Amino acid sequence: MSKDKTIRAAAPQSSPSKLMIRLAKTYLRPHLRVLGFAMFFMLVAAASTAAIAQLIQPVLDDVLNGQKMNMILPVGFAILVSFIARGFSTYYHTILMNEIGQDIVADIQSNLFSHFLDLDLAFFHANPSGQLISRVVSDVNVMRAAVLDSLTGVGKNFLTLIFLIGIMFYQDWKLSLAAFAIFPFAALFVAQLGRRLRRVSTSIQSELANLSDRLSQIFQGVRQVQAYGMEDYERGRADVAIGRVRDLNVKSVRVGNLSTPVNETLLGLVVCGIIIYGGYEAASGRMTAGQLGAFLAAFSLAYEPMKKLAKLNNTLQMGLGAAERVFEMMDLHSKVRSRPDCVPLEITQAASIEFKDVGFSYDAGEIKAIDQLSFMAPAGKVIALVGPSGGGKSTVINLIPRFYDVQSGAIFINGADVRDVDIKTLRAQIALVSQDITIFDDSLAMNIGYGRAGAIREDIIEAARAAAAHEFIESFPDGYDTRVGEDGIKLSGGQRQRVSIARAILRNAPILLLDEATSALDNESEKLVQQALEKLQKGRTTVVIAHRLSTVRDADLILVLDRGKVVEKGTHTDLIEQKGLYARMYETGLKDS
Ligand code: ADP
């Protein structure tokens, strides 16, 4: 798959409202009840903040000038109650909203990961693992901040603002109108900043994905890097990627904080105006000191939520950028899917595999990996694929479990087109032993048990015995419970192969797809692996990419593949007699495969 098909962050496309509606519809809906409770607490918090501002008036007019002594205790007590109510309601709505936010983000992460698992191999070739990890971890993390901030922010700050504005209008509506005349300018500026921030943030996320992709490639290939002394080169390349992320982050903070000087200036203007106007009004007796005090208190208390709402727009825009990248992935669908009218594939005994005029190319382009390929693998027989590298052997193996779909012709298993059967039941009939054996960071029992869901310990041991793995497993201190992989014991090449063979034996599937390892094992291991493989092939239809002479000699049919076509076909003896490509490869020890 060509590089340009990689899904990379594009310029923002979906409108913010569409993204928000989608987020709310899919993820917020299940939390409406809790959201209701949280909103109630927000309302209490907002109302108590407003009460505190309003209480300034009796404090100044009645209490402090000593006119109404009987008001001292009730006013003081009311202020205490307001503060306590504000504290507790803020605590509860924060807790509830945080829970909703974390749930939403966990749901998105889990949906995204589960969606990735269903995508086809072409997708994974086009999108390196680092990029995908970054979407699940880093993009979703940015969404987390946006979801949390906007859930708490919008509700609480908005409500508080409305209450406080109410107090201001109650105290002096003309002064309030004048104070708020400045708002449209601030809002325009904030919206403009938000758009810029969203662009920067999308670029940051995309550069972060590139960086994690670079790092994961380097760590995976660290042996090559060190063996070829390329540390400095890789350091340089990583530094470039790190530098890009750093520059964009600096830019994002610069843009995001531009709102501070602008907002402070606007605020200064308003406060200055209020004091001058209010001062004259109070001096001329049209306004009491208490009214002006309450107005100023309401305005100062309103400043905090206003600032938060302005900042919230920044977080929200960044979150929407990330949401877009996440949804972009969620909207991709696997090209390889079970048809709605598919039937389960049931195989009672053995299975025949037939390729009929199969054509396939990885990038749907001109270069065909397989071209007009036809062959028949009768039930229970061993078909060996040989030929020069790039001939199409792995592609044949990839097409049978539908890792990719053929572009022309068809593949039949027991006469059923693989595209007409349910993909899960198709794959259930297949055991795959590939060269790049994956050993999971888990116990040995689990690694073998991967072959069949719900396998019991006895079955696992039996499979391990058949794969000549039981003995070495028993020699480990924890036996089958020994942890292998990154965190545990490292297995030798031959041991890994035998674990993967045990996994395939446990699967007990009628079709075996085998990519023989090319790496040399010591004689003892080689013999054990060979014996295990023979056991595995018994009674199954096997398609094997053969690298060993013994495998081809024993095969029922050898297909020699060159440039996607079968160029020779027959048994070992037939093909030696033909004196063609196979005979030449045989003479050089079947090395060129
Ligand atoms: P073999 O297993 O015989 O070495 P393959 O089946 O791997 O051959 O490859 C057949 C052709 O398909 C080659 O030209 C190879 O370059 C191409 N090819 C294999 N895998 C991919 C891929 N993931 N993307 C693009 N081209 C590929």
C-alpha cells in the first residue's frame, strides 16, 4: 500500500457543531440521569455565588454603617451558608461531571480499539502501529481535557454568569448594558483565536503520531540500528520530530494565551468606567454605596467564569481537532467483511482449497502480486509453494483467510466461495503458523491456549506434547504458568517455533497455512520442529511456503510461483525431470525462496 494512503490528519473538515452533536448523541446520552444531578449542583453553586454578591449590598448599606443592628447576625449567617453551599455543590458537580467525562473517554478508547481490530490488513499496512497507538492514547487524551472542561465549564460558568448578570441588571440596568457593550468584541476575538488553535492542535496531534511512529520503528529495529552504528542518524531524525512537536506546542500556548492581555485590557476599561460613573452616581445620591458595591462584586465574580468560558473555547477547539482525527478512524470500514447473506462454513472432515483465475494486487494498481492463478489443493494433501522471493507465495497464504480479498477470480473451500461464507467461521477452519512468530507477554499456557478460546489445561498440555514443547516447558520453574515475552523468560528460536506449532495443533483446524522458518536451528531443535510439523500436517489440507528440502520432497504437489503465476507444477520427481526453474533451485539447495 502506498504511503500516501496513510490516514494522516488533514485540515479540519467536519464542522464543530456536527462533531459535538455526534459526541453528545453517541457518548453523552447514556449519562443523562447523572448529568441531571450534576446540573442541579451546578445550579446551586451558581445561585450561591450570586447570593454572595447580592449580600454585599446589605453588608455595606445596613451592617457596616451601623444602621440596622438586627441585620448583622442574619447577614453574616447568610454569607456563611452561601459559601458552604457553594463549596459542597461545586465538589459534587465536579465529581459527577468528572465521572461522566472519564466514562465517555474510556468508551471512545475502547470503541476505537475494538474498531481497529476489525479492520483489514491493508489498513494496518497503511497505518503504522505508532500512528494508531497515538490515536488511541494521545488524541483521546486531548479529547478527555476538552470533554471534562466543557462539561463542567459550560454548565457551571454559564449558569454562574447568568445569575451574576441578573444581579448586575437588578442593581443598575443602564450600567450593566454599558458594561456588556464590550462583550461582542471579546467574543469575536475569542472565536478567531479558537479557530487558529484548532488548526495548531490538529497539527500537534499529527506530529505526535509521527513521533510515536518513528520511536516505535526505532525501538523495534534497535538491533539493526546498533549493528549498523546508526544511533546518531536516528537521534537526529527523532530530534527533528521532537523539535516539530515542541515548536507547535510553543505556538499553541502563544496563540492560546493571546486572550489574556486583550481580556485584561477590556476588563480594565469596564471597571474604570464603572468606578467613574458609579462614583458620580453615588456622590449625587442616585445610588447607594451598597448598590455600587454589589454591582462591582457581581462584576468581579463574573470575570472568573467569563475568563474560563473564553479559555474553554480553546480547549474545546483542541478537543474537536482530536475528535475529528478519532472519528475519521471510526468511519473507516474494513473492505473485507462478511456479506449480510453469508452462510457459516462448516467442515466436517477435510477441506479442499481451489484457486480459480485469481488476480490480486496490493495497491489495486498495475503490479499484480498474483495473476490468473489457478490450482487445486485436494482435501488432506500437502501443497508446497516454492519460487523466487516476490513470486507471490505469501500472497496466496494471505488470501485464503481473507486477510485481503481477491480482485478477480475466486477462492473456493469445499466448493464454497470464501466471500460467501461468514468470515469468523472461515478463519475458525484455519490454523496459521507464520515465520514471524508472535509470543504474547503472558503465560506459556495462555500463549498456546491462544489457538482455541476456552481450551482447558489438559488440551494445552496434549498440544504441547505433540509439538515437542512439553519437556522444555516443564523444565521452567513455573511450568505452563511461566511468563514469556517482554516481561518474562525469553525463548530460543526453536522453542518459539514449537510453541507456535502447539498453538496450531490445539486449534485443530482442517486447513493449515504454514510459512516455514528460514532461520537455521541447531540439529536437535530442527529435528523436533520437523517432527512436530509432520504431526500437525496429518489429516489436514496444508499449504506450505517451503524452505526445506524435506518438505518439498514429501509434498503431494509442488507449485512453483514466479511473478504471481504458476510456472511449474507436479511432484518433486516430476519437476526434477522437467529441468526447469525448480530443478535449478533444487541444485542451488532451494535457497532462493
Ligand atoms: P513471496 O512470498 O513469494 O516472496 P509475496 O507474496 O510476498 O512474495 O509478494 C508478491 C508481490 O507482492 C511482490 O511484488 C511484493 O513486492 C508485493 N507485496 C507483498 N506484500 C505487499 C504489501 N503489503 N504491499 C504492497 N506490495 C506487497
